[in-house]
Amino acid sequence: MEFEKIKLFLVDDDALFLKSLEIEFLQTADFTIETYATGELCIAHLSNKPDVIILDYHLDGMDRDAINGIQTLDKIKAIDREIPVIMLSSQDNIDVAISCMHHEAFDYVVKSETAFLRLQKIISTIFTYKKMEKTLNWYMERM
């Protein structure tokens, strides 16, 4: 059986952070990664079928008129509710985290030195859950 790479979209207007995140993911696992500096670009490429999207909360560093992370999240969910979106923010603020969850983010991670490890664990959880869901569906079809 051939192992399919996880397709990951990284969306952040901080070019340095985006590049370091991309490098860390490529060094630790077999991912296909697409990076975008704006929510608009991410949405324009959703037809590439990402398995997971890691999305910055602000997204206004490049263009003050760019849509923010919450608006991007809402548009992603309007197109495909099944794509897990992990929100990233430099703000360690419970209200921001709650807002992200209300907008159907899978999880919320604060940008810090432990952010990458948290992201890895969350992605692992997502795929464990998806495997369990497939197995359950397989059994349900046979009952």
C-alpha cells in the first residue's frame, strides 16, 4: 500500500515565520506543503484539496485590506466544512481562542518556541481521528 503524503497549507503574512514553519515540517515528516501569504491566495487554491490548513489569525501584514484569518476561516468552511483548520496567533488571548473555535477552527496555537511541536501533535490527532472514523464507517456499512 502506498503512503499518501499529507497536503498541508501554511498561511501567514510573516514570510520569515512561514518559511521556518515550512522547513520544520519538511524536515520532520513527509508532507506536501503549499505556502500562502494571504487568505485570498489560500482560498483561490482550495481546489488543490489540502488535508490540513494552518492559518494565521491576523493576515494584514502585507496588505491592510487583506481579509483576516477569521474571515478566511469562514470562507474555507463555506467551501468545505471537512478541512481541519488550525489557527495560529501571536496573541495568547482566551477571547481570540474562543472566537476561533466559534468559527469552527479545529484548534488554536499561540506562536511560541513550542508552537511547532503543538502543531505536530494536533495534526497527528487529526489523522488518528480520521482513521478511526474510516474504520467505524467500514464497520457500520457491514452491519
